[in-house]
Amino acid sequence: MEPDTELPTRRRRLRRFVIGGVILVVGVASWITIDELSGPDETVERFLTAAKNRDVDAALAEVLPKTLNEIRTDDPDVYTEHDGEDAFLTDKAMRTDWDFGWISAGPKGVINESGTATVSAEITGLGQTKTAVFELTETKHGWMLDDPFVYVSLPYTPLTYLDIDGVRAEDPALEMIDPRPSFPVFPGTHRFFDDLPADVDVASSPKRTKLLAQTKWDDDGNAPAVRLGELTLNGDLLDQARRSIRSLFDTCAATKEAVPEPSDDHVNQGCPFEMQIEFDIGDEVFQAREDHPVTWDVKTPPEFDIVDVRDEDPDKAWALNSFEAQPVKPGRLVVSGVAEGFYGTNRNLKFSFDCEFAPRGLRGRLDSDDAIAMRLLPESEAELVIVNEKDDGCSFEHTFVPKGR
């Protein structure tokens, strides 16, 4: 792809004529084209040359310090249009299998009296050609690039990190925020998620090596993300997830505290899910509450499939982009305690039941250390489902006791 042949060469200088000892400058107006004055286009050429040569320091020397300071801020209260971090502004996340061709002012390429300029450049690689557009500002140190980077965001996936050219950066927030956190990379070719763990299978995915020249923000202000197909855990990672679930049961049985704070009609025994216990006997209603002791014991743990679940609804994605533990075989649970009488009932219920059970809603995400732990993600919901409560598979014993016991 060649620039418009009618555009003058970018290295042309202002023509000067000397008449009678007076220098006349031809072409002066309220603006002058970049092609008639060198400077901004040469800044772009130096930046792209350094990026192709994987010379990070030389490339960043052409960028406004203000932009780099905003990218590198670690203050969560500071919002900037350059939201991201510099994890990928490193030679490890730069490739050489791309090139650049012409550098031109293009139709918008003007130097304004305000000291700003726009320069276009042809970026090639992977058999593709794209045009990058750079904004520049004139400083006392010469022309500098405002923000020449391409921005990408973490895709909707049960991973907590973004992987570019083998470099990993954790998503700064597991919760969904809008716009999503984005990460700057140099223009050129990049390979995404090339270093997934051996125990993770990926279903059909788009081509993960891409030529990046410009960021196209969506309507919500989010940077583009590379999509990954459905992920399946195998081997040690699958065992790791199942072990972490069993560990939750052991902790629940050993801990007689309610963490997080249970609601009025739920008892969670320090578990990452809530267990609602309510009995309707005749016209009387009894509920287990936090001011009455409840004990429980897992006789047989349930069995789970660990499934990739995703939802790109911004109101749900922060909780549901994860691996979820879905019961395939219920376990067996013994629970005993006291349920308080309500709605005019003047007695309590001392109970014990032995039932099949299947916790639902436990989730986990694979982190950058290739580790996974199943738990209840922030703000999501989980419940303990009692199976066969009214069938022969669930035994129930109770006695009535006076209130206060």
C-alpha cells in the first residue's frame, strides 16, 4: 500500500529564495503541511524503527513523559484516559516479524499553530497491511508522540491474567468495571495466550497472532480483547480444583463461625455458601438462625465437573467469567441444631437430618502462576441444595423444645 501519489515527499524542505539580501519564505499560512516541514514524521520513524528493533528505551524516548507517567500510575483513585500499566512495554513483548513502509501526513496531517500534528504510517506483517495514525505535540525537546500505543483488554475468560508474547500481567481487578482495564503494547505483531498450561485444553479460537496498528474502542470505552474458546481443565489442575472444594468442606465443618456475616434467615457455618434451613410443620414455621447452634458433617463429599462459564453482560461478567463447580453426584450431609419458631409459635424445633446435598455456585479462576482455587467470588451467590429432602433418601428427626433452648 502506497501513500497518495499527489502528496509531496515527506522530506521536502521549505523553499527559500534570497532576493536583494531579504529571505522570502514561500508557503506560510495559518497552518503548514507536515510534508513541507520535517519533524513530526521523523519522530514517528524513529519510534517505529526502535519498536521493530526491540529497543524499548529508544522508543519510549519519543513519547510524552506525561503519557508514560499516567500509564504507570499505581494509584487506584487516579483515572486517566491511558488506563493500563506498562507490563507489556518491554522487549519481551516485542516481535520483529513486521515492518513499516511509508510515513505521511495524509489528509489530516497538518501542523497547527497550537503545536500539534497528525502523522499516518503503513504497518505490515502476517500478510496484512494496516494504517496507524499518530498524534504529536511540539515541545521544547522537539516533536513527541502523545500516545502511540495499541490498547488491549483481558478477554471474557476464567483467567485472571492477560498473556502477550509470553509476558503475563494480572487483571488489576477481578470485579467487572466499565470501562475494563486496558494494557498498552507497541504497534506490530503480537501473540496472545501462547503459554497456556499443559492441563488446559482450548476449544476453537480465533487466530491468536495478530497485527496491531490502532486501537478501536467499543461503544462502552473498552479496548479490544483476543477471544479464547472454551477452556477445559485436565490432569493436575482439575485435581487441584476438586481438592480445594474438599478443603472448603473441611474448613466449614471445623469452623463454628459465620463468615461472611450471615443474613437473618441463613446459617453458613463459615462456608463460602449459605445454607437455609426452614421447616413447615402443620401451621408452624421454624427457621435456623445464627443465634442457635447448628452442626454439620460431610459423610460423603459430592463429585463435580469443573466447567468454563462466561457471560459478557457487564452486570454479570465479573462473577461468571470463571470455572464453576457443577455437581454431577451429590454427597451426603448430616445437619443438626435448633430452629426457632416464628409467626406466633411459642416453641422451637430441635432437629437432625441426613440428606444428599449438592453445593452450587462455587467458582474459581486460573491465575498467572497456573494455580486455581474454587471459592465464592466477590458479590456472587452460592447455595447449598438439599436433595431428596422429602424422599426416602433423606431421614429427618425432630423434637419440640421450649423457646430459649
